[in-house]
Amino acid sequence: MKKKLGIDIDGVLTHEGGDKNNIWQKHLSNFLGYDIQRKKDAFDFTEAYGLSDDIIKKFVEHKSKEIYTKVKPAPDSRQVIQALKKRGYCIYIITARDLKYHKLTKNWLKKHDIPYDNLHHRKNKLPLIQKENIPLFIEDNKKNILQLSQNNITVIIKDRYHNRMIKEENSSLLYRADNWQQIKELIYDFFNDYPENCCSR
Ligand SMILES: [Mg+2]
């Protein structure tokens, strides 16, 4: 059986920085002309920063391209995905980024040597994940995590301030990881795929 794995980009494959001053917050401060602090641990910027939809819309329009280009990959993500590819995994990268960033995203993946089989842009990821029979997805967005697990897809939650209200211990379909070494171990456990020479695991 082909081992299919789904991966989100922003906040999972990208290194957005610490909870306190991540790349989006820095650019938002820069855009507004003053240092803004997060008011709530929410995923949506309007809610998190207490700003209007209009301001956030303008910020996202102005700054996304620069952030998507400049952001660095999460530590170890490249090495882990390269190892998975070598072991025959089929890698689906599924992002909610607008389709107009497709080329930029492809270039970013190439620049950082991150191999994959498919790159899709979906606001609602579930139908594609079901259609492709992807049993395991790595995600940080609370809404997506809950939707997928409610539909019997196992999710590795990439730990972020905005998804810590999810109680993964209450579900057999949810796991939480703080870094890509932990993600790798959870993937191998899920697929019962134990590489040789793994005594240190
Ligand atoms: Mg994300």
C-alpha cells in the first residue's frame, strides 16, 4: 500500500517564529506603523489582534507575497520529507493559500529542496483528502483539525498558540507535535513503518 501523507504549509512546513513575535505579527506591526500585540490566541487575525476585516484584508493583500517568499522552512522539515520520499511515501501538500500564489509556492518548495508529489490549493481540504484516501494529515488550523478528525482522518497537530484548546488526549485520531522530529516519529508509528537502525528512537 502506498503510504499517503498530507501536509499543510503555513505554520506546519513554514517556520513562522515564536508565539510572541512571529513573522506575520512583525509584518503586521510594520504595516500598521506601530507595535501590535496579540489580544487573543485565535487563528484569524481580526480576532487575534482586534482589528477590522478591512484592515486585515488590506494587510494580507499587501504582505502575503513577501511573507510567503521570505519565510523559512520549519527546522528539520526538509530532511524529514526527503527521508519520507526516499521511503516511498506519496506527499500531498494541501494549502489554503490563494491559487494566485501557486507559482510562488512551487518556487519556494524548490528553493528549499522540499520534495512532494502534489501541490493543491483548497480552502476546504476534506473533500480532496477523502477522494485521495489520505489517512494522515499534518495541520495547525483548529477548524481543519476538528473537521478532519470528525471525518475519521488522523491528524498530527502542529502545536501553535491558536490550537492549544484542542484536547488531543480525548481522541484516538489526534496527536500533537512541537517539531519535525516528533512529527517523523508519529508518521512512522502511524504507518507501522519502522526504519532499520532506529535503535535510538
Ligand atoms: Mg496552516
